[in-house]
Amino acid sequence: MARINFDLQELQAFVAVAERGSFRAAAEDLFLSQPALSRRIDKLEKLLGVRLLERTTRQVSLTHLGRVFLERARTAIDELEGAILGVSDLAQQRSGLVTVACVPSAVYYFLPSVLRTFGERFPRIRVRIIDEGANSVLSAVINGEADFGLNFIGAQEPDIDFKAIYRESFVLAMRRDHAFAKRKSISWEEAAEERFMSVSKQSGNRLLLDMALSEVKKRPVSFYEVNHVSGMLGLVEAGLGVAAVPRLALPVSGHHTLVGVPLTKPAVTRKLGLISRRARPLPPAAQVLYDLLKAPIKLA
């Protein structure tokens, strides 16, 4: 079999362009001129004898063979970098991109302190955060757009590993001047007397609540429905009603307007976990960030 003679620089150039979708942005990341970057890509395509990228005046996209080769190129780079890190402490010299998909509440509560630690250890590694709803986060991990994710769904997926890191309860969000604001807890039947609002049926939270309350005789009726918890909390803050939300969706304790009171009978909880593709090792830098997030969670 003929030996294909290309080096790590060509692989890094190709991965950078594929991830950034732009020769200009990739050239900036690699501290190269655009002509120099183009030469590396041209050399790689000539050596392989295939076209990896489709170029137009407005965008760059992967060909079918480019998508296949991208996974192999990433694996080759990760294995080489992992080997280097295994024999010498070159962490400060590493560069690249880690992509994490996570539900918005995880961005707010879990990522900042961990990213600070990660940034100190790997100052040249960029972190891309896909902050979307639960279904979008799961899809991003399954299709390889994200290295791993923080989500509360995925445990039942055959191709996903789910490692629970935190369990949170649903609370009734309301204004601090509400009659229930100083209560220790509120039953769902009591909440049903209030002017209620909810997220849409496409939301993972809505599905979880509907299943948990299937046998509750007196359930809240929604007067307002929104797509995202953040929008719902805006309506609550405006005094339009109350809403059941995960504890982490509320602002930190001491918020001047909003408060959350635990809901009971039944108490509804959800597990937040780290999700990754089964039987596919994480890239070395992504593994470090994953391990940092796996540490015991302590919330204020």
C-alpha cells in the first residue's frame, strides 16, 4: 500500500477550517495567512486524491468524504496530543476547541467556575458552548457536533452514556409579594388554584411534569404557554401568575423579585447528567473538562 506523506499541520488546518466553517477564522486561530492555510488544505487534498471541502464565495462546507475524514483526523490529532501529554507536561502549549452542549441552567450554575479552572490549565484551548433545550443538546451529542453534554435526558438512549451529577427539585416560582412566598412547601392541588403558566409540549420539562402529575386529581390549568423557561420567568416577574420550574432555573438566592417554593404531593425531581457517545473516547482536552464537571456539585 502506498504511503501518504502529510504531516500534522495539514490535519490541523483541515480540522480548523471544518470546525470554523471559514478560512479567515481558521487562519486567525492558527496564526497563519489565508494563502498559507489554503496551501495546506490543497496539499492535503492532492495527497489524498479527494476533495474534502466545497468552497464558495460565501461559505465553506464539508463534502461527504470530508465529513468521514474529519472524524479520523480528529482522532489522529487527539491520539498524538494525548501521547505527547503522557510523556511531557506540555498542557500550556496545547490549542484547539472543546464543544460542550448544555441546557441553559447548567451554563449559569455549573460552567463558570469549572471553565475558569480549565482556562488556567489550558489557556489556548477555546470552548464552544451550545446552550439549547434538552432535545437539541441530546442531538448535538449524538450527531457529534458536541464532544459531550450536560442534560437531564439521554439516560434511555442506547448510544449515550449518562452520568448523573446533580438531582434538583421543581419549585413554584412567584413574586416575593405573593401570599405563598414565605411557605416552606406547596402542594400541586394548592398550586392549581393559582393563575398558572407552563412551557410548551415540546419541552422536556413539560413532558416530565405531565408524566409525574398523571394521577393528580386537581392539576394546574395553564393560562399562558411559552417555549422557554426564561420567558416564563419574565411573565412571573411581571406579576402575571406562577410557574413550576426546576430549582436551577431560578436566579440565585436573594433575587429582589422572584422566589421559589418546593412543590409537593408529589415532589418532582430531575437528574442532571453528563452525556457522551458510548464507546467513543473523548479527546484529551474534552476529557479533562468532563472530569472537572464530574466532581461533586456544590451550589450556593
